[in-house]
Amino acid sequence: MRHRLSIRWVLTLTVVGISLTAMIIVSSVYSATATTMFNQLGLSNMLQAMAQVSDKLSDHIGQVTSALNNVAKDIEETENFNASQFLQGVRISAGTGDSIAALLFVDEYGKPILGLPSGEIKEGGGLTGMDWFQQAREAEVGQMVFSRPHVQNLYQGQYPWVVSVTKKVRYVQSGEPCIGIVMVDMLLTPLHDICRSVTLGSAGYPFILNKDDEIIFHPDQKLLSLELISEESILVENTAQDGRSMALSQDIAGTDWKLTGRVTADDIVQNSVAFKSRVTGIVLSLAITVLAVAVWLSMQIVRPLTDIEKSMQRVERNLDDNRISLPEEGFAEYAALSHSYNVMLHKIRLLMRETVERQEQLRRMEIGALQEQINPHFLYNTLDSIVRVMETGRTQEAIEMVQALAKLFRLSINNGDYFLTVEQEMDYARNYLTIQQVRYRKNFRYELKMDENIRDMPCPKIILQPLIENAIKHGMSSMPGCTLKVGARQDGYNIVFTVEDDGLGIPPKALEELQGMLKDDSNTMVKKSRYGIGLRNTNRRIRLLYGREYGLTIESEAEERTCVTITLPKRPR
Amino acid sequence: MRHHHIAQAAAVMLLCALALLQGCARREETAHVALIVSSSTGHYWENIIEGASTAAQRLGVEMTCYAPDEEAGVTLEMLPGMAVRDGAEALIAATQGEEELIAALAEANLPLVAVGTPISHAHLVSTILNDDAKMGSNIAKALAGELTAGDQVLLLADNAEYKPTERREYNLRQDLDRMGVKIRGRFYSGDKREWAYRQTLQQLYLWPELDAVVAFSAQSTVGASQAAEYLNRDLTIIGTDIIPDLIECIRDGSVSATIVRNSFGMGFLGVEYAAGALNGESQTGYKTLSSVVVTSDNLFTPEIEKVVFPYE
């Protein structure tokens, strides 16, 4: 009993289990869908940011290259190139002042023809050794070439980092066709500012590579320069898809560069992680709420049951206390259950009272029966009869009476047992009749008849004697020569005793009273009846023992006969 | 009784949920390291501090720099105690081997990364050094093309006394000795251009036959160059480290060469190793960073450009 689950637990676990399962399934599906969506959105945002940077870079570089093209075009279209005249009309697009560190036009041997800003420019021997010059000289005419980033050293005291953009041109000077190189030193700082203006998530960053995967810009350029981080690791970043980070690449229009963005997986999934955290928080809050509701609900449902249980325990301990009953309140079902229980309790208490009363009556009856066994009048009369018989010298009769009396007493005691066998009861009747026949000077006859198959069946003791006494006293004592028949037989599942005499019979009115009394043996009727106290007592004893369907019946015809029948169930004691 | 069990189960679930939420909300604590430097002025020290700051920012470490301050009455030996009181979890000590500072560092029961000068310490994590021995040899090598046996050299040192344990000067002296070049004198100029200028002028007046000056700091190199220019003397000057004025000196040939140390990298690695030690990573015992020889010929080569004109 102790190991069984309580309703409260079952209710709580069921509600919580179902709710949690539903919440987990729904939130998992929703979370998975949303995670994919958020991740795509995160990636899309990164790509959008990259595209914006790429566009800005492209615009910026476009202005520079446009300036270069304009100058180159002007040089090529000038019929007879003259540096001093040309400088006055040189076209450099507005807004490129902060983008261009220098503009230089050199002949194919590296000799400066003109330069902006004006100043002392490093001589040709130095220029020809520079990477940008060599790259430009090897290029086709009209081809635009971007150098690797380098420190511009054309002028004293100025050492900006630049990318030299060059274009090989044809021009005419002094009537002779010539080849020259127009070079624009594009400052890297604006490019860096553009790149630094955007962050890809919390830890991501864009950087620029040229077509040979040389770094044009990287946020950790100084660390790279000082070899505090390796260039290889940066280039690995360009392609690695290691799960923790991702490389996004985008071409920068108008150049052979590409903008590469390194974004961490954490940044891409940042929104989805935040979403998951929120979902987890909501699920946990709901779970706690559901748990609390489940506990409260189970308590509401179970508390009346617990009250009923407690009340039942009180009833169990104090069954006879009429004040204890269940409160008929709360839910309708509990009120109905309590009401039914109270009704049942009331009936049980009635039955208990009846049982107690019945037991009390039985006890009284038994005492009465015992009192009858030792009826002093009967004893006195019997002993008186024995004396008279002995005085008349009928010693044998006296002996028989004494023997009969002795058997009567022995059977009535019967070791204190309330029951006799049918044979013993018939024996009791025989001994009683033996004595009474002597007392009444043998003015009646008697016959005893018993079915052998019921001889050992039990029956309450001394149930025939009151009937025989009545028959002798009221039916045959004043009418000599009557016959008394005592029988015991089986009738189906019953044992039937009959005491029948052919004496005076009972007057109809008295018979009606007797039959009424036997039918309803209440105390009220007993008091009203003037007949057959012995019959009444015997009838009540049997009914108390076996129920109201058993007991005595009486039938009589005036001046003809009287027959009293006792019906008992055939059952073990 | 069962009612109590349910209440207990609910309480446990609530606590678990709170713990989970707390765990989700908890932020990682930032490591706190202290950089202790013998000086906060001068190219070498400023670069160490800058490198350390860059690493701290990059690694998400909180770094505080402690340097002596004469005006505030803060002396070298006070610095480790101040760092400990401020909650530093590891120390990075860039010293010149000052005994009082090393003694104070020994009392601080914290992991230590020594930068620039080796330190004996109970909780030494790593030592990050410039390749001083090679640097001394490089200076001698740079002088070798310009001087011959019997020439005389003036040394402008950045520390007061010569210690044979200081590998840079020791190797230089050994190599000069082998070359037959004589060291005319050794003078302390710190990282002060004015001091170097005056010392150089004074020694040139005293020893007109001086052929070369070796300066162990960028400012003193420029000061020596200016002194030579002032007296219109053709001196071979070998410097240390790089500043914009020194670039011009290299470019115009007034300074033959300068040996550039990676002091930025030393500061950077100092913080990186200290932070690594706090994270339980095992560290390299010694890390030696190379110096480069910068001349007018290689100043604008890609390799030297990166060092001399670092990106900001």
C-alpha cells in the first residue's frame, strides 16, 4: 500500500510530463526553424556589410583611377607635350585630395617629367628600381596596374603607405612618339578607414588581398609587419571553414583585389543563440508555472479525497460516534461521494445497532431458556409425581421418571452448547413426554418420528419442549385419550419439526392472535397476546438465529387438532 | 509528507532554472596583468608599453602600466607592491636589471614575465629578450666596413654602468677588440638627444681623432649626428632603434646604420605570455626577438619598410 503512487503524484507528473513534452517538442521545432532563419539572416547581414564596404572601396578607388585616366588621356591627347604647360591644365577629380599622395609622369627610362606635389623628386636611378615602375614598364600600353603596398619615398620627410596605380601611355614630345608611365600614389589610409568603418559581428573584420593573395590591408598589419602573427595564418583565414569562423570573399570592382571578411561562427549564430536563450528561459518559466499549477491543481483535487480518507479513518476508529460524518461540500462529485458514504455509514450504524440488539436478545433468550430448563415448578411437580409413584409401589415407573429427568438435565446442560442435534432434541422431547405422561396419568399418547438423514443436523436446543408443554397444557390435559405427534423431517434445504395434537384446538380468534404474534413478534404484540409465551420465545430465538423467513407457524381447527411447525435451515452450526 | 516532496521537487527545479539562467548570464572575468617598466619615456620603453597595450586590447586583458614618477615620489621598488594592491594577477617586468626593483618583484608572489633583461624569480613564466649578443656583433659588423685597426670609437650608453653580463656591449667590445678598434670612452646619455649631443661635442673637442660613435638609443644617435654635423665632422655613426629624425639621418647618410630592436614585440609577447600563464597554458622559457640592421640601402626594401614604417 505504501509503495503505490498517490493521485497527487500521478496528476502532477502527468500534467508536468505532458506539458513539458509538448513545450520541448514545439520549442525544439520552432527553435530549429528559427535558428536556420537567424543564421541565414546573420550571414546575409555580414554579406550585406561586406558588399557595402566593397562598394565604398570601389567608389574610392574609382575616383583615383578616374584621376589617373584623365591625366593619362590628357597626356595622350596633347599634340606636343610640354610639362610646364600641361601642369596648368592637369585634371584631377575633386575629392581626391586626401586619396592621392602623389602624381608622377615619367618617361620609359624612369626620368620624372612632371610630378605633383611639386618638389624635389627622387632621381631616375632610384625610380627604376621600384616595383611599381618595373611592373608598369612590363605592362601593355593602356593597362592599369596596381602595385603592392609600399612606403612612398619620393619626397623628403614624407613616408606614407601607398599603392601605386600606373598606366603606360603613348605621347608625343617634340614631334617624336614616346612611351611614358603615369603613376598615382593612392594613400592606403582612406582604404583602411573604410575597412575599419565596419565590423563584422563582434570579432569579425574585413581585409583586402590582391590577386596573388598578398595583403593590401589587414587590421593587424603592424603585428604582421613585426612578425608577431604570421602571414600564413591570415591567408589560412582566407579559406578556412573550420566551424568556428567563416571567410566571406567579394571582388572589389575596378581592381584585381578582393575584400575578404573573416567572421566568427559565434557572430553568425549570435541572434539564434540569443533566441535560443530566450526560448529556453520561456520554456523554463512555463515549466515552473506548469509545475506550480499542477501541484496546486492536484492539491485541489486530492485535498477532498484526503479529507475523506481522514474522516474514514476517524469513522474507523469511532464507528459508533454519530457526530462523525463527511462534510458534503466542494466539488459536486465529492459532495455526492460524501453523501453516499454518509448514507452508507448511517445504514452500517443501524445494522450495527440491530446486531447488538440481536445479540443482546439472544443472550437474554439463552438465559430464559436456561431458566426454563431449571423451572422450579417443573422440577417440583416432577419430584412430587415421582414420590407419588413410589408411594403407590410403581418402582419401575419411578425409576424411568428419574432416568428421564436425569437425561433431561444432561441434555439441557450439554456442556454449555447452545445447539443439540435433531436426534438429541427428539430425545429431549421423549424424556419430557415420559415425565409428563406419568404426571398426567397417561391420559394421552405420543408418537415421535424422525428422518434418519437429519439426525445429526444441529438445531437450537429445547425448542420442542415449550410446544409440547403448550399442547399438553392447553390441548390435551382436559381431554383424555388424545395423541400427540412429534416429528422431525427434511423439507428441501430445511428441517421441519411438527408438534401436532388432536385435542381441543384453538378458538379462531385466539388462533388469529397467535398467528399475528408469530408473524410480528415485536414486544408490543407480545404484551397484547394472552397466548403462548413459550411459542413466542421459541419463534424469536429461531428468527434471531436464522432470520425472519424461518420460525414457527401454527394451524388449528377448533375441537379437532392443532399443529405447530418449526422451520429451520439445514446448515452446520 | 508527499506535499513536502512536491514542494521540494519544485524548489529544486526552480533552483536549477535559476542556476541555468545565472550560468547563461554570467560573463567571463577579465584577467588583470601589470606592466612594470623602468622608464616610461624613450623610444624603447614607449614601444614596449605600446606593444603590451596592443596585446592587452587584442586578448581582452586588463593591463595597467606602472613606471617610476619622480614628481609623485613613486620609486622603482614601490611598483610591484602597487600592482599587487591593485589586484594584478601576473606581472610583466621590463627592467634594466635594477637590484631594488628585482628585490621588490621577488616579494610579489605572482607569475612573472621578464622583458628585455633576465630576472631570477620564483614564479618566472617566461623571459623575452632582444638578441643582444647578435646586436652587438651587428654593430661591430656595421663598423667594420668603415673603420680600420687603430680607429677610435665613442660609446653613448643607455645605462649608467657597463656590466659584462650585458651581452650587447660585451660582444661589441669583443669584436672591436679583435678588429683593433679602440673604445675611446663610454658615456651615459640615456635616451636623451641633448645629452648625446653635448657628450659628442665634448668628446670631439677632446679627441678630434675620433672616428666613430656608437649610440645605444635613437635620440642619442640623432644627437651624435647633429654634433658631428655641427662640427662638420665625417663620423661613422651607428645607432639603435628608429625614430623619424633618425630615418632622415639614415637617408642622408649622416648615420651609417641603426640596429632596430623589436621592443613593440617584446611588450606584446610579454602580455600574451602572462595572459597565457593565467589561462594555464605552458609557456616557452626564453623567447629571443631579432633586431634588424637598417641602412640607407635597405631602408625602402619591403622587409625593412615593415619594421621602420609600421602600420598604425
